[in-house]
Amino acid sequence: MEEQMSLFPEAEDRRPPQSVTWNGWHGCNPCSSGCLHCYMMRRDKEYGKDPTKVHKTANFNLPVRRYRSGEHKGLYKIPSGSTIFTSFTSDFFHPAADEWRAEAWAMMRERSDCHFFMVTKRPERIAAALPADWGVTGYDNVQISCTCENQYWADRRLPVFLSLPLPHKSITHEPMLERISIRKYLKEYGEQIESVSCGGESGPEARICDYAWVLNTHMQCVEYSVPFYYHQTGARLRKGNRIYEIPREHQHTQAHKAHLDFDGTRLPAWDEPDTEAD
Ligand code: SF4
């Protein structure tokens, strides 16, 4: 019998998964206080470019590009199982990208063997921007995180975001600009929230992030058994009465040293010691 082509070519891919950044479009407009020192905008201005001109990039079809020759001929350039960080020099739901988004969703559907992660400050645009076949369960390989940098935006974005039919939802406080209470959202939607992540601001004009705010969010997550990550300290960290200036290369490692990351395990109820005499 003639040897047939495998119906599962992805299983032939022996390359290890990678972390890849995919910016299918570039450019954005500030939409809230967290955008004040946007890294993308700062970089574009340094290079004399207008960061508010949203344009499709040369990497638009990166997730579905394949090798045309060589050892991996026919395989996707991005290995199976990879995590693809999506739209980190724009907002995936920016209105200027409406005409390109359907094609981007189609690529994510095609690459159901990869995990796509994106962060947005525009959850109010998500419902109308989902693809027709999203349904009530959505694409299982897509995780969307909603950024809320302060209480004002948490109370406007989270009620909208958390009521959406998204299979994987998380919350980001980055740059964290003040103490933020998300207790009522953790209480109502805790089962759906896959993680909460905190981080400070980077760059020469970074605003201070107070470690007490981070600790407070950590405690809220422990209370509701929601995974928590202290992503990075930012460039200026207040801890007690001191302010630390932290070089970029140490911001992730220093946050990690706080040992605040929590996997969401429900903690056992406190056992009161038996004080009754026998
Ligand atoms: S939404 Fe994100 S990419 Fe857009 S201006 Fe704000 S920080 Fe920059």
C-alpha cells in the first residue's frame, strides 16, 4: 500500500517550543494614565516616528509562515507548543486595526497548537471584535489579560471584561499606580480569573510602585485562591520608608526574590489549638 501523508504533520515537529513576540500591527493612542510613559511610544519618538499611526507590519503573517526548504521544509517557522506574545507594540483591539483583525483571528485558529497571550486596555471593544465562530467558549489557545493600573480603571474595565465569553482571562496591574481593591471581582468571578499579575513602571520617568500595594493584591488573591504573580518591580520601588532605583536588568529578578508568586492553591483552614483541658 502506498505510504500516505500523515494527517498530523504537527506531531512530526520535534523542535522545542519557543517564546515568540508577534506584532501584526504597530502604533497606538494613549487611552488612560497607565499609558503616560508607554515604552512603544517613547521608542518611536526617539526614532522620529509617529507612534499614533497604526500600521500593519511586515510580520503580519508570522504565525503561519512555513519553511520552504531545508531540514524543516513544510513546517511552520514557529514550533508547535510555542507561546506567542501578541500585539505588544499596539493594542489588539485598537479601532484602527479593525480591518486586519479577522485575518489575525484566522491565524490563531490555524495555530491551535500554539498559545497566544495578549494584554488590552480596551475590553469594551472585545465583544464586537470577536470572530464569528468564537461562540460561547472561544478559542481555547487564546488568553486575554485586562490591564487596570488604578482603582478608577479597574472599576470601569473589569465589570465589562469579566462578563465576556473568553476561555482564558487574567488581570494585569502594570504599571501599578496605587493600591487597588479587586476583592468584589475575585469574589464574583474568581473561578474564571486565571491569574493576577502586578508590576511597576520602567523607563527614566517611571512612577513609584509601592511594595505595600503589591502585597495587598497578593493577599486578596490568597484570600480568593486566585494565582498571583509579581512580574517585575519597575524602575522605582518604595519599600517601607525607602525608595529603590532598580536597573531594568534586575527588575524581574528582584520581584522574583520577594517570593510572592502564588499558584492559587486553596489554603487549609486554620486549625485552632484545643485549649480545653482533658
Ligand atoms: S494601550 Fe498600550 S500600546 Fe497603547 S499607548 Fe497605552 S501602553 Fe502604549
